[in-house]
Amino acid sequence: MQLITREERDEFFTRFRLAALHLEMRDSYGTQVEKPHLHKWERGEPDDIEWLKPWFETVRTSTQSGKVFRRIRIISEPITDYIRWEHMDAHLFVEAGEDIRWLPRRLVSAIAFPGNDFWLFDAETAIFSVFSGNGDVVERQLYTDTAVVQLCQSAFDSAWELAIPHSEYKPG
């Protein structure tokens, strides 16, 4: 295991060859990048998507060259306000080329998951995001160990089979 910075993690989004898979398992996050935009939404204020455009461009460029971005969000129901906020703009991520699916937590009891959210790049490298209780990232852990990568791949594949495509998931 190697600790890496956000910038080092971000390099993988342009270096991967085939697939970038993301598994999110929290019902709420509080990253410094998101907080101002989430708070605007909570206050009923309009917000622009300028802050998301670099991500959309990264996804668009990658998918146009044949690469795959997939994301599963494991969620408790009824959903939290944070997930409601994420769902509201998820169509923009899908339009950019990300395949996003929603998976109610009640459906995953029999799946073995790693302890933290992760990105899996080309079934070779797993990068875990370790969060504090309030949703801030406290560290990023890079693994290339075969057993860890296989655990992530297996968890993702099992969850993907059960997950609901964004266009079909309607939060209550």
C-alpha cells in the first residue's frame, strides 16, 4: 500500500487504458470541493455546473477514445439529502459518458466489499478513499496487490449486476 495525493490519483484518469470503475458506499460526503455547491442547493439557491466541467471533459475525452467510466452508488433508502442532490445532476455525468447506477443498500447484504470507496483502474490498480466521519478525504491508498484488486473487481462486478441504471432509478 502506498499513500498518494489527490493529484497523483487524478493522473490515473488520463493514464488508464480500458476502464475506470468507481464504487461509492457512503450516504453523505462533505468534500471541500462539493460543500459550497451542496450548501447553495440546501438553501434553495441556484448553482452553476462550472466546477464540474473539467470532470465532464475528462470523461468525454476518455469515452470518445473507447475507454469506460462506470460508477455505482450504494445508497440507503429513504435517501439522504446529499444523495438527492447527487441524483439531481447525475444525468450530466451520464451525458458526459459515465455509466452511473444506483444500488439500494438492502440488496447488497451478501456481497463482500472492501472497507472503503475505491476507484479500480484497468483491473490492475485500486485506489481507496478513506473518509473522516464528516465526509472529508483523509487519505488515498494505492494498491496493486492482486488479492486487493481482485476483491475490488469482484465486489464491483457483483454490485453492477444488481444496480439500477440512472435513467431507471427514481428516488422516493
